[in-house]
Amino acid sequence: MRELKLPKFNNNDDTCVLVEWMFADGDTVPAGSVVAEVETSKAIEELELDRPAVLHRLVDAGTEHRVGQTLAWLFDSEQERQEQLAQGVDVPAAEADQPASFVLSRPAQELADRHGIGPDQLRALGKQVIKTSDVQALVDATRTPATESTVELSRRQRAIAAVVTESHRDVPTAFAAIKVRLAPLDRLSTSDDADPVGLVELLIKAIALQRKDLPMLFAGRADDRFVRVPDSPGVAVTIDVGNGLFLPVVPGAAELRVDEVADRLMEFRIKAVRQDFREEDFAGAHITLSLHNEPGVVLARPIVFPGQSAMVVLCGTEQELQFDADGSVVQQDCTTIGVAYDHRVVNGREAMSFLQKIKQLLESLDRCAALIGRPQSSKDDHCPPTPAASM
């Protein structure tokens, strides 16, 4: 006959709780089997037998015991067990712990004390062994529930969610970005005899003009082998005035004047406020411009809409101090323009070329002026930056 004693699992615990017996009295426990589970202050531990034995339990599950206390007798056979039982072998009365109405492990008791969980609440659980998780459930139940409300997503937002999910699932997207100086645009916008020039409408025109040299940025996949390339691309642009996201399209943007593009954008904003867009306003998109041009936004990575091959992103304008050719400190208005592209259709070299062409156009005073119908004679094609204020 051998004794199964409660081992010392760590230096913090002098007692442990016997949570559960895995075998009944008289069962033969195979070698390597878990015969009982014990809860310490840190975890649930398993008691294993190193060799087979017939089990005779001396204590009940759900009771706490001292380290080193005998929990059970282990016999080599059922016959040996019966012989010993006939002689009245059982747990000594002095060693037995009287079962309580419930037993808490030390961490469970500490948690109950910390949150003011009393004996009546614990007893109401109807368990002999109350673990930390049981006390935590009581703590959670006594907390004032947080107020919340259920808000139904609009049909538009659910449609956007479906498109975004499809894009992330099906389109292998790559991304690149470039910094663009806005000195030419600043110069044109401050002309005494001219209307202000907006970066968004100028960028829409610049994007559409790249179709001739870089058609794959505007292509739509027909299948795994073919793509469709438009003769005159439509540029979709994100419009959000606070009541939902819309993506109306500027059709034939390459043939429009910049002021005509600006008029279209104003119409879109009015329609967004009134929410009176029509289906035809969203038709014919071949590439999309995503506006993230709020102050402080330095980079945003958009998705690629299914059926398109690229989405351009415009970030916020920021001021930088740089050195000019003669070493003077100058102040620059800059922005970041990026392009996300379907790598099945567009390669990195094409994406880089697209960004470089946009940059060259927007940083050229003469080319910007030509786009808005104000030809200028400039000795230096690139507009000089603004001198910085004294520092």
C-alpha cells in the first residue's frame, strides 16, 4: 500500500484545494493517468500516477488540505484493498479536514475580499469548491452594466463594407507614395487677376491625362488573361460631407477644363448634402481619387475597388523648411500623393512612373498654368519656393 500525498507545487501555498477526482474508489488507475486536479493560488495542477494502482480515496472533492496530507491510498490490487479495508484502514481522524459548506482557494478569497463579495453570495453559488473564475463571475454580475445602444448600418455603409471586404479578399494590392511641392499652385492661386485654383480639381485633371502613357492604371480586368482599357477615363472621387461616403464620377476628365472639373465637384458636394445623387452620377469610373487631405494627415493607404486597377490618395498639406540653390532657407508647401494598385495588372515601374508624372506636372508652373488656361512665360519652369520668415 502506498500513500498519495498532496505535493508542494510552489513556495506560496501551504494548502491547496482538491477540485476533482478523476477516478472512483476501487478503480484501477493506469500508469501516467491524471488521478485528481488540484487548485493552487496560481493554476490548476494535475496529480499523475507513475505506476498503476487501485484507488481508495480518503478525502472528498471540494475540500482544502495541507501540503503533505494523504489524499488517498494506492493498492497493487483490489484484493489487497479489500483486505486492508476489512482491517479498518482509513484516513486518521486527526488528519481529516472537515468539509465546509464551501471552500475558496487563496486567490479566490482575496478577490472576494477586494470586491466585497460576502459568504452568503458565495454560498448561493451552490458549489463546494469556489474558484477564482467563480468569484470573478460574481464581481462582473454586481457591476453596473454599461449602457449601449444598437445602431443599424445604413444601406450605403453596408454596400461600402461589402466592397471593402471584396477588395481585401480578392485584390493583391501594392502601394507607393511620393512627396509633391505645391509652390506653383500657391503662385497661381495668389495671382491678382485670377480665381483661386484648387489642388483637387487640378489633380483629377492630371490623373486623367496619364491614360495615354500609362493605360494599365485605368484598366479593368475582364478575366485572368484580358483587361479592358477605356479611351476616355472617368475619375471617381470620394465625397463625404458628414452624412456618408459617396464616390461620384467625373467622366471624360482629360477633356474637361480645370474650372469645369471644379464645377462638377461643387455639384457633387451639393448633392451629397441634399443626398439626391442618381445612379448615373456613379457610372463610368476607371480610377478613383481618395481624399484624405485634412490637415495633419501625412499618409493614407487606400484599397483598390474591384473592377479597377488603381486608387490615388491625396494627403494633407504641410509646410517644410528646405534649402534652395543658393543655400537660403525657404518655406515649402508640400503634400503626399500615393497610389494603391492591383499588382496583377500594374507593376511597380508603371506605378512609379505614374507618380513621377503627376509630381512633374504639379511642380511645373508653366504646365499647371496651361492646364487651367493661363499660359505663362517662365524662364524657370519650376516655381521658386517662398523665402522663410526670419527665425
